[in-house]
Amino acid sequence: MKTDLEQVLEIKDVYLDPVTWNGQELHGYKAVTDGKRVFGVRTDDYVPVSHQAVLSRVQEFLPEGKVENVYTTKNLSRVLFNIKLPKVSDVGGEEIQTYVNLRNSLDGGWSLGLIVSPTRVICSNTFVLHFKTAYVSISERHIQSGVQKFFEQVPLVEQIYNALDGQLETARKLANLSVTTDAGKTFLTKLAEKHIIPAKVAEQAAALFEHPTRKADERRDFWRLLNSVTDVLSRRIEDKGSLVTFDQVYRTGEAFAELVEA
């Protein structure tokens, strides 16, 4: 059986095809297809780009990167590549691995996107402290100018290690920002009220923060509080491969970064 990565990379040629309705061509709309299946129906100005083409472009500038995980929808119309880089850093005595999350869609549901995502090695927790200049982020629509701009900006990934330093500095600041157990739980409740994370995630993270399962998480600071959330979200990603959960990781990171970068 082929892996998700193999299936995704087999989609090399995607194009727009006329759409007919009751024998009549539907003007203004086209089907996105590879000749074997239809991924979605978009307007005439939509420019589809294959997952393989997007990944190849990024790998030109990050040849040391290795695709470690691939998350995709059932019909392969949307994909997120989790690319592991070799650099390992330190935050408060903990190892932090660097990843690049690259996403694309063939149904117009997502823009072309790329963002740096460090991961806490001790528990494989993904976090993204993306605030102000502390990250490399590229996001463009699937129209001619947007696709062109995305490919022109891809060389920015060479700056990823500088971006990582910015995120790690934010993480260190969070590690130096104390919080009591009760105040931490209240903060998580507010994240749920703002719909940054689901209420169930907030409850599970609060329980994990109150009763940590690792010695390293017993300290009372916002870095450990963040990790209680990313621990829950990362397990959801592993169990379900949920693309929606990645967005929750991003929004959570921004909320925590605001505490020390405002």
C-alpha cells in the first residue's frame, strides 16, 4: 500500500477543465483535476499548483530537510508537509527540534503557506510562537499573482534559522514568566472563551498543568503552561492527523507570544 507521501507526490499535473451542467458549459467556473479525479470547482482565475511542485521548490532551498509527516484530506486535495531540519536548540535545558510546515490545496480551501514550527523533543510537542518578526511565514492565494509571489518568496526559507532564534527567544521569555496553577487554568479558560482552542482542550490542558506527568513540567511558568496545551494538541494531531488542529497550535502560540512580545 502506498504511503500518503507517495500518493500526494503522484499528483504532478493539475489543470482547469470546463464544467458542464445539464449539457451546458458553466461559464466562470472550472474543475480542478489531474485527469483522473476532480479536486474541486473554482472560478476561472484560480491557478492550481501540484503538491509535488510546491514541495520541490522548498526543497531547493532546504536540501537538508526531510519530510517526516504528511497530513492530508481523503481525496488528497489538501496537504500539510511536516519537514524536519537537522538543527537542535535548547530552551531551559530542553531540546527543541526545528520543523517547517508547508501547506497547499487543490480545492481552494487553503492558500499556499509555509511557517517555521519548533518541536519540544522530550514530548514531541509542536509549538509555533509566531508573533511580529519571530517567524518566517509565507501565505498567498491561488491566483496568478499569488502563485508567482509565493514561488518568489520561497528563498526566504533560507532565513529559517534566524526565525527559529526569534521563536526560541520568545520561549525563553515565557519560561522566565511565572504563573500560579490557578492563574494558568484561568488563562486557558479565556483561550477557550475566545475560541482559540476548544473547551475540551482547555480542560485537558488545565488538568495536565495541575498534575504534570513529567518532572520538567513541574515548574510554574507560561512555557510549561503552553506545553500543557501543545501536549494535548500534538496528541490530537498524531491520533487524527487533523489539519484543523495545526491552526489551533498557531493561534495558541500567538496568544502566548503576546504575553512577552507586546
